[in-house]
Amino acid sequence: MTVFLIMLGVYTAATGSGLACSAQWPLCDNGLLPQTVPSFVEWFHRLVAMIAGFFILGTALWAWRTPDPRTRTAATLAVVLLPLQISIGAVTVTLNGMLPSGYSPPTQAAHLLVALAIFTLLVFAVLFAYEGRYRADALSRVRGGLLVSLALLPLSALFSRVTSAVLPYSPAAQAAFIGSSLVLFAALVAVTHWVGGSNLATLRAATLPALGLVFVHLLLGRDLVFYTPTMRLLNVGLLVATGALLVGAAWLAYRRSDVGPGRASYASGD
């Protein structure tokens, strides 16, 4: 739901619908209900945001019923960030016109970063909550996560600005880009967490940089910088480097034959 909400937010901003409610928040078109299609897009985004907010709150309440303090901390921090995200959202649509410069790249950047922080905390809450309950061993999870990451990277690249000369960077493409990139980001967060319990901790030397590169790739996909030919070349370099890191990590993970404590070895026996 959080991924869908962020995708919807990107689509709303890309279509210019964020200001369609006559620069009003929380009202729309001088009332509770929208009067135009762009206003409906913004209104629907707010509705989904409210529902997602209640789900995040419910997740935190559930987390406090679990014995794991890490799960409780991650879910609670996600709730703590919610008021900040709501406030930035209000500023983004200029808070009933009181902040004329509210709809600006710095505000949009803060909106995206806080949303990404909430999403990351929710990912960690899930990882911590299911720690020890996985049916597959750590090595199988690492391998699976790396395969998912390798599958999503080309999809993220396809919908990104890198290919805008061939595939128009339309509002729908931007939403697809942010959605595929967020799932890719979550997969890398999971893999980086899982390698710690698989005697493959050295793979973090590859997964952590890949995670950072995907984060920058996410930022380059928004209207936060002038996307010049130089920025496009930089973006291509980020994707190539990320792919190389993931291929290398997957190669090492699939060479590993046994991950039991003190028994880790490579299939080739070296």
C-alpha cells in the first residue's frame, strides 16, 4: 500500500494535479469533494494517503504485541514520521495558498525522502517480525533476493529518464519507475540484512553500494535536478555499476555450497 501511495503521489505531481484543488488543503475546490478530473486525482491521492496512514498506525500497534524490540522500534518510527510527511504534503500544495513557494523542488525532495524513510522502516519491521520464521535458509533468501533485484533493475532502467528518448517519461512511466525502483530498493535492503546471518557478510561490500546507487537513481528519476546529457550519462553509469555489483554478488552467492556456522565453503572447493 505504501508503494502504491508513493506511485500515486508521483503520478499526481507529474500530471500537475497537486495544485488542482485550487491550492487548498485539506479541502478541494472549496469543498470536501473534487469537481474536476485533476482534482479527483489529487483528492484520491489524499484518500489513499489517509487509509495508508491508518494501516501504518495499525502496524505499529500490532508490533507492540510482538516480543522483538527491533520490530516495535521500526514500526513506531514509521508512525513518528507520519505527521512530518503529512505536513510536507500540506506545504507541497501550498497550505491553502499561505505558502506561495510551497510547490517547489526542495519541498518535493523532502516529501520523497520522508516517504522513502517510512517505507524503509516498514520493510525493516517486516524483516524483523519474521526473523527466525523463514522456511528457506539464509543462503536461499539471499540468492532469491539477488535474483529479484537483477530482474527489477532492467525494469527500473526501462521506465527511467535514461530511456526517455525512446520511451516518453510520461506520468504513467514515472509511476512505473518509482514502483519498480522501490521494490528493487526493498529487495536490496532485505538481501543486505539477510547476508548477516548466512556467513556471507562480505557480500555487503557489494549490496550496500548497490543500495546507495539505487537510492541516487531514485532521486534522479524525479524533477529535483536539471536532467542534462551529463546527468543522463551519470545515470547510465549508476545503473551499469549497480548491475555489475549485483551480478558479482549473485555469482558469489551461487558459488557458496554450505552456509552453516563454521562450515561455509565454495562449491569449487577453493
